Amino acid sequence: MKTALISFLAAVVVSLPAFAADAADPPPAPDAERSALDTEVQSLRRDVVDLNRDLFMLEEDLLFPASTQVAVFVSMDVGTFFALDSVQLKVDNKEVTNYLYTEREQDALKRGGVQRLWLGNLKAGEHEVTAFFTGKGPHERDYKRGTTLKVEKGVGAKYVELKVSDKLTKLQPEFVVRVWE
Amino acid sequence: MLRTLLFFLAALAPAAYAAPVVEQDAVPGLPAVQVQDLHYGDVLFHFYQQDYFDSLVRLAAYREQGKLLAHERDAELLRGGLYLSLGQHREAREIFEKLLADTSTPKPVRDQAWFYLGKVLYAAGLYEESDKALRQSAGTLSEDVEAERHLLIAQGLLNRQRYDQAIIELSNWAGPRYWLLYGQFNLGVALVRAGEAQRGLAMLDSVGQIETQWPELMALRDKANLAIGYVHLQAGEPAAARVALERVRLNGPLSSKALLGAGWADAAAKQYEAALLPWQELQGRNLLDAAVQESYLAVPYAYAELGAMSQAVEYYEKAIAAYDAERARIGESIDSIRTGHLLDAAMKAGDDGRSGWFAQLATLPDSPESRYLYHLLAGNEFQEGLKNYRALDEMSKNLATWSESLGAFDDMVQTRKQAFDEKLPAADARLATVDVAAINGRRDALQAEFETAIASRDIYALATEAEREQLDMLDAVDSELALHVGDASYDDAREKARLARGALLWKLDAAWKVRSWQASRALRDLNASVYDARTRETASSRAREGAPEKNAALGRRVQRMSPRVAELAVRVKGAKSRQAERLADIAVRELEDQRKRLDEYSVEARYALATIYDRATANPAPAKPQDAPP
């Protein structure tokens, strides 16, 4: 039994560097030791990413050509205490999306991510875009705010940014609209 | 007995001493970014949700479309980081090296590129090169990244067993709290390995006594306490070992090792009754755990040491039965794995968005194919292999979805062509009825007429239809009166005609300013309308000529994609099948090793049992079970 004890202790002591390595990401086997299969999986993933890139562009060119493309983006520039619940978007008085945000998405927006909320097609000319957002502010207070803007659709793609911001009116979240060409 | 057990369980719960409290906010994250291109923000939106594949695809597409110009270098850095996150080290390395080779890359981006290159090289096990890259990245990194850089350098040294250098690197280092604790842990390990046990244990002890609610740091605290416990055990200091081992959480992943160690600490102090408590607690746990396997031998060993031979015999027999049963179950699982059922179970675990699929594997229902899955994941080779298998499965689903979409795209292109061909004759007919050139000519003539009138202040030019009629009438009257020159009876009529013409001229003159402005505005509106008409005519004509070509080009792109998708789908299917075979081989090999170890333990138990029987035969005085602890 003592032999077992000694062997177990030895195993633990030998494994001490592993604790150190575990402290952050443990390094996998060196590249040279990777099998041909690992290399093949890497190569496949690269090819699948390239294919998806090309298909992503093809889909956009086919479904939303630049001549009619309009995209509405949502971004945030608010304090830590505002949580965005949903955004409803209407184009020419017709609802095109009503989006509910997950905790992960709220976090991504707060960290500087910008969500492409809607991608659609509009004819050249003037269009009306209306957006409402709901959310919770300080002291669990519910907020609902809206904005309406006229968008002149020309020949090229049109991008509209709806920024939920509390900079202008101190603790009162509002939409700040910016139109990008 | 119950009281002692409760005391023992309480002692193993997290200790609450006056230790530093680690806030959740101290855990590092990426700094916020000021987005200048909406599409770069969209990439980040997916990146921050750890949706790395989608983020990478969007980044690659937007980059190709020239939509990331304001973030060109940031985007490259992110692209390299995304490849790194997906385990694509070669691509990541290429991107970082390219950024560094470009002399115009600004210093903050260079620093980050050096840092990530260092990470790639570290992950590839190239510690020397990683060290060089990481040391070049200092200067402009954020506090958290700087801390990670420092720790990676130290860990590279530890991996190369350069403990003295690691100690220099980590001593007197003051990073953010979260990283500092990892640094202290590694410093403690480095000191112990370098032979400075006292300093090392003191350092590990500072980590072993932290108070935290953060799971990663609780796991680090357990590791520190386990390391302290076993170092003390090895040094023959069981009391100190037990203090540290009792701080390991009873529900944590290291609790079995801690329980076994606590038992050995008691046994080393000749406290066999006390040793039985943690060892017996282990016996209800998974027998694949090395600590649990050993506890089956440790319990009868303690009874034998206490002189309770009948209990020792009973527990050795129990150990043999448990080992045999487990070996049979392993055999059953090996058969199931060989028939290809292992991965069915592995793929059942979904990602709930919080704990991830990895953690969910621990909760799979007990069945021959899934019983040992979580245990197998402890091995890096199996874990990496399963990650690859899941990645291949996702690729396969992705390709199947695109394959369907391409069919729809093809239909769409055909439908558009058909609709265009059908609408063309009617559109042509409508266009033929409109002569934009003639309209344009008439507009030019009007413009010229207006400009002449303005230049000569021709008030008649802006007269209304009624006024023109009045002027014509007055001209007719004047002509008639001219036939009667000298006839005094027409004098009154002449005076009236003169007054009427004067009044009309006065009216035309008074209206001149307003009318010239109105005419100018009407011409401007006309110009705009004519311009719109010409633009529409040009656009219609261009669309008429360009649309079929554009549609055909899209059709060709769709056609070119289909074989690419099909070819990749075949390659992915083949790789997935080979990966499944490889995982089954690793699993069977690992389980065979386990079975062999259980065989060895079983033989050891049988030998111990035979020895007890031999002693009993040589010395017939019976053991006193009633003397044994309950």
C-alpha cells in the first residue's frame, strides 16, 4: 500500500507543471505533431470560410442589389444602466422588423458592436423610416422612444444608423439618426 | 460519526478568511471600439457574441467589398484573431506576420500583432519564438492584454522548465487583480519546482485563501490548495497538508484528489479512523477517477491497519467486485463505441448559450456510449478531436443549407430572366411613345425666348392670353382708325383707344417683375422635369441593355458556386468519417488503459486478500470486527 502512496504522490508532484499550464489555456500538441487529419480539417475550414464569403456576397448582390439596397443599423452609446429590450422598424408605414435583444446581443452593442437590423430593397425616391425602441433605464424604469426620418434613396446603397444614445438629454435615452451613403 | 462527517464536509467548503475579494469586473475583456464603418461594427457585433465563424465570414466579405476602409488594419488584426480563435494557426500567423512586415503599420497595431503572433507561436508549442514575439509587443497594449502577455512569457518559461527565469519574470509583478492571482499561482509553482518550497508554498497559500464568487478563480483556488496539500504530504507534513486540502471545494472537479489526499494525510498521522471518512466518501463516485479507484484499496488498507481484518476482507472483496463490474461496463462501452455510437451521444449535447456544449456533456443520460464521454474529454487529444468533429459537423450543415439556397438562387435568376423577357415588349412600346429629345428641343426654344425677353425687357412677351387678345383688338382698332385720318368724328374713338392701350401697357409693365420671376421659376421646374425624364430614359435604356447581362453574370456566379459546395461537402464528409474513426480509436485506447489499470488494482486487491487469509491461516486468532470503527 505504501508503494501505491508513493507512486500516487510522485504522480502528483510530476503533474505540478500541469497546474501552471492550466492556469491559462493549456498549449495543444506542437504543429509538427499534428496529424494529417488535423491539417485537413484546418484546410477545410479555410475553404469553407472562403466559400461562405463568396456566397455571402453573391446572396447580397442577388437579393439586395446596390441600386435598391437600404440597410438600417442599430448601435448604442449609453451608460451601463440602460438595457435595450426591443426595436421596431417601419418603412413607409409598414413594419419590417420587430427585434427582441438577448443579453449577449445587448452586451455586444454596449461594447461597440453595430447590429445590421434590416436589409431591404427600396425604389429610388423619398421614403419614411420610423423606429421605436423599448428598454429599461435606471431604477427599472421602462422607456419607449421613437423617431421618424425621410430617406432619399438614390442610385447607390443607403445606410441608416439608429444610435440609442443618452448623451444629449442626460439619463434619457434617445435615438440619434445618421444617414450614411 | 455523523458529526465527524459534517465537520469534515464543512471543513472542505470554501474557507472565508480575511482574504482579498476579487470583483467580477476584474475579469478581462476587450476594450470598447469607436466604430467608423458601420460594417466593421456589424463584424464586431458577431465577434462580441463569440460567433467567430459568422464574424470572420462577414469580415472577409466586407473587406472584399471595400466596406472596411476606415478600419483596414484593425480589421486585419481582428481577422488574425478570429483565425486564432478558430484554431487556424497558420492563417493567423500569416496575417500577423504580414501586418508586421508592413512598415506603415502604426505602433499600436504592431504591438497587438506581435502579441497575437506570440500567442499563435505559444499555442504551436514554439516557446522560444513566442517569447521573442511577446517581448517585442510591449508599449501600447491595454492593461489586461499587457498582463496576459506577461503571464504568457512566464508560462513559456515554466513549460521549458526555466524556473529561475520564470521566478524573476513573475516576482514584483503587479498586474490587474484577476491576472495577478494567476501570476502568483505560477510563481508559487515555479518556486516549488526550483527547490524554494517555503516561499512557493507561501505564494500558493495567498491564492489558496482568496475569497471569490468567480468560478474560474474558485477553480484556481482549488488548484492552489491541492498543490499545497500534496507538497506538504510529500514533505511528510500531514497536518499542514490537511489544512490546505480541506479548503478544496467538495463539489469541485478536484475534490476527489483532495479527499484522497486528506485520507493519506490522516493515515500518515496514523489516524486511520479519520482517514476512512474521506476515503469512504470517495466510494460513491465514478470509478474511472484515479482517486476513486485508489480509495477502494485505501479503505481496506485502513481497516487492516486498525486490525479490523473482517472489514478489511469485506472491503477488499467489495473492491474486487467494483473493479470487475466497472471492467465489464468498460467492455460494454468499448463494444458500443466500436459500433459508432459514441459520437451520437457527443452530438446530442447542444449549446444553451451559457455553459456551452462542453459542460452539457456532463449531464448526458447514462448509457454505454455516453457513460465515459465526459471522462474522455479530460484528455487533450480526445477534446481537440471532438472539437474538430463538431466543427466538421457544423461545416456539413452549413454546406447543406447553402446547397439548398443555391437551388433557390438559380430559380430566382431564371424567374427574373423570364419576367424581363415578358415585360420587355410592353416597356419598349411605352418608351417609343415618349420623345424626350423633342421635349428637350422645345424646352431649349422656350429658354431662348425667355432670355431674349429678359434682355430687351419685352413686356409683351409675358402677356397673358387675354392681354394678347386685347392687344390684338387694339391693333385692329388702330388699323381701322388709320383709315379715317383727319376725320374729326373718330377723335373720340382715337382717344379711347389711346387710353385703353396706355392702361394695358401700364398693367403689363407693372406685372413685369412678378411675371419674369414666375416665368423663371416655371422654367427651372421644367428643366428639372426634363432632366428627370432624360435620366429615366438613360437608366431605362441602360437597364434594358444591362439587365440581361447582369442577370446572366449572377447566373454564372450561382453556377460556379454549386460545384464548389458539392466538392467541399464530399471532402467534409470524408474528413468527418475519418475523424469519427480516430475519436473511437482514442476512446477505445483510453478505456483499454483504464481497464488495464483496474486489472492491476484488482490483482493488488486479490493479493492483499490472499495475504490476510494467509496470516489468518498462520495465526488463527480472529480479528475483532466490533473493535473496528463503524
